[in-house]
Amino acid sequence: MESIILLIIFLVLTLILKSIFCYKIKEIKELGKNEELDEIAKKYPDNIELCKEYLKKLKNEKVKIEENKESNSSLYIAITNKIIIANIKDTYTRIQTIAHECLHSVQDRKLLLFNFYFSNFYIIFYLAICILALIKYLPYKTMFLAILTFLGLIYFMVRMYLENDAMIKARYLAKEYIEEKKISSIEESKKLIKGFDEINNLGIKCINYNLFLSIFIKNITFCIICIFR
């Protein structure tokens, strides 16, 4: 009975926050498709060179850079100090996306490593209690759900800070870079920056909600397992 009540609470909170955050991932994808801005962005250096120039500005040139054309997501891996650039060469958003990953590389290293290790521990703990619940070898299920929720809150707090910090600063780093390079006209530069602002207005909310959703999906899944097992 407790699992059913908690499941209902998690589902209701998820729907309420979705409404509050106006979660519209399709709208963000549409904003990222702009042929005019894509053409302007083609004037700028390729992804690897762009990344190197950002890192030079940030005085952090020891970072390894790799371009993976088969990947859909760019990311910075703290444990290996490497930036992996996804297949984004044909979109204007690459100018800000690469700035975002470069900014991750200069964030507090202790926090970055904590996020890496803790997020992996969090996933392993989640999988472990789900498996134990499935084989009916998990006592005090409500207690383990409480621990899972607590771990999720820690994960959310750390990851939210890292992502929001990088997303907010990326806009200004990209703007500064565009103005310094003077590759595009003033009007074109303003259009690019406006495009970044429009994406960020929705993107920051969506990233926060998505992080929250990833936590609650784990809780909801565990509750469903407890109900039927």
C-alpha cells in the first residue's frame, strides 16, 4: 500500500513540474534548426579548432579533444580530461555547445570528479535494489526508496549546478569569441547571439526538468517493482 501511495505522489509531482517548467523538447529542437544561422556559423573554424581557441581563452589547453561523428551528444569527461564533440558541424548551435563543454573543463575539479563517481554509484545502487526487489530479497523497501530519493537529490543538486553554470556562461563566452573574431558582420553576430538566447531560455528549464525526471523515473520504476513483487 505504501508503494502505491508513493507511486501516485511521484507521478503527480512529475506532471505538476512538467506543467510549471513548460517542458517542450520539440520546441528546442526546432529552435536549433535555422538555415540562416547555420550558414553564418559555417564562416567560423571547424569544431576542433573552435574548441582549441576556447580552451586557449580559458587558459586550459591541456584538455584532450575528440570529434565523434557518430555521437549525438557532446560532453566533457572529467576522469580523462577529454572533450568529445558530437556530429554538430552543420548547426549554428555548435558555437555555444562547444563553449559549454570547454567551460565544464574549468569547473571545480573536486566537484566534477565527485559528480562522476557519485553518479555511477547512484546508478549501481538503483540497479542493485531493483534486482533484489525483483528476486524478492529486499527487506524494508520503503527505507531503500528513501535512500534512493536522498541519493537522487544529491545527484540533482551537484549536476544542476554544473550544467546551469556552464549553460549560462557559455552564452557570454560565445558572444565574446564572436565579437573578438569579427568573422561575421555586426548584424549577423547579433542574430547568432539572439539564437543562443532563445535556446537558453527554454534549454535551461528543460535541462533542470530532465534531470529531475531522470531521478523520478528511477523512483517510479522501483515503486512499480515493489507493487508487483
